[in-house]
Amino acid sequence: MRGPRPADAGVRLLHISDIHFGRSYVEAHVAAAEALAAETAASETPFDAIIVSGDLSQRARAPEFLAARGLLGRLENVAPVLVVPGNHDAQWWRAPLGLGGAARVHAEWRRVIARELEPTLRLPGVSIVGLNSAGGVMPWTLTWNPRDLRVKGGLTNEQLVDAAARIDATPDGDLRVLVLHHNVVRGKLSNRWGLARPEVALARIGAMGVDVVCTGHDHEERAEVVSTRSGPLLVSTANTLSNRARGKRVASLNIIEASKAEVAVRVWHFDSEQGSFAMQHETVVARERRFAS
């Protein structure tokens, strides 16, 4: 068991995404991520929490969710876990455009993975707020591009207002983290946004005053600083752990580390020869939020 967390300790988070249990699943990648989490738990710098930003499954099938539930259970033995659904986890065909009841889209997710689609995790030094950007095929996810059907994410005004209220309840000085599945910055390789009305969504997220936004979906690792009216926003986009990495990139995961002075996103790539992850590069930004005395 971990001992009490020192009051002046920094925050350390593991961010993984797009595991895709099913045809695209790669056991070696996930096993290495689990090993990293377990090894760190026994070190002087354990993870305070583990973030999983969606697409646990490939086809939202019960066996895939059951396998994912097993993984989450093992990770929960290491640190508290916050998980949100991705578009592959949504059974959109059960309620297209909400017909038949929007709750049917995530009935299997709620039965196996988690009852809460938009969880909040508050720990000493950090508050993590989840948003469900993968509601299925809904009016707020539609665009004029046929390629976007079933893939594009969306956020309603009600969701954004609620997330802002949860972020605002974060104690002074604590790290503020927002988690959703769809990428909030345009992909470099895909040249695609994850969300419908992306500029509006990003402006609303920036206005919340969050320190870090964690996403997945685009299957390309990113650590990028976005300028907003509320200050710099650090975006952590985790690559997939499946065999579907964009541009034949290697699987990767992100580690977020924050002190009172700065916050960093460090990208770790999978080394197939070693069968483990190793750090490749980092993006660091100063924290401008005032701290309570």
C-alpha cells in the first residue's frame, strides 16, 4: 500500500488511450503499459491516477468490454482510474439521432465498464473531470462531411456548463485536468479535428481555466501548448496502444507531471526490442494559476 502523500509532492498521471480490445488489440503494448504502472507504484514517484481516454473496444461488443473491465481492474490496483468512452465504445445504431432513447447508446458500457459516463476524480493536489464526447450519431455531431458520420464527436452546451462548474470547484492550487475522447487540436497527420465545431469547443474549454486536457482518438501522440484567453492550455493527446497507429508510428503513452511551478507532458514510445516504454520527448509549460497561501 502507498503511504500518505506529502503535502508538497507533485502530481504524476499516466495517460493511455485507444486500446481497442478486439481485432486491433496488441497484448504486448498493453502488458508493457501495465508493467510500467506496476513498477512505478513501487517507486518513490508513483502515479496519483491513471487516465484512460476512450476506445477501450473495437466494436462495442460485450466480450471486448469484459476484457477491458479486466484491464481496468488491474490498473485500479495500482492507482485510481478515470475512464471515459470513445466513439468505438458507443453502440450508436441503437439510438441514431437519439431515436429510441439516447441511453441505449451506452447501455453496455454502463453495464460492464462504469455507470458514470462523465466522472469526476478529486485527489490531493489534482481534480480530473471527464466529458463524454462520444454520444453516438447525434444532431450535435453531424457535419457536411460523410466521413464524419459515426466518427466525429460533439459536446452540448449543457455538458460544457456542467464541466466548467466541476472544474471551478477545484481547490486553489490543485492541478485541473479535463478528459474527453476526441482530439481538441487538429491532427498533424490526419489534418482532422475530433469534435464538430472544434474552435467553439476549444474556446469554451480554454475559458474553464484548466491546466491540461487529455484526449485520444486521432492515433497520433501529441503534447502541445495552446494559447487561450485564460492562459496556456497543455494538451495531452495519447496515441493508440493497438495496431492502428497513424502513419505506422509506434504505440505510445503519455505521462503528465506537475509541480507548483510547471506542468509537463512526456511522451513514451514502445520499444519492441525491449518490450517496454521509454521516454522520447516532453512539452513543459509554466503554471500561471495563483496558489492559496
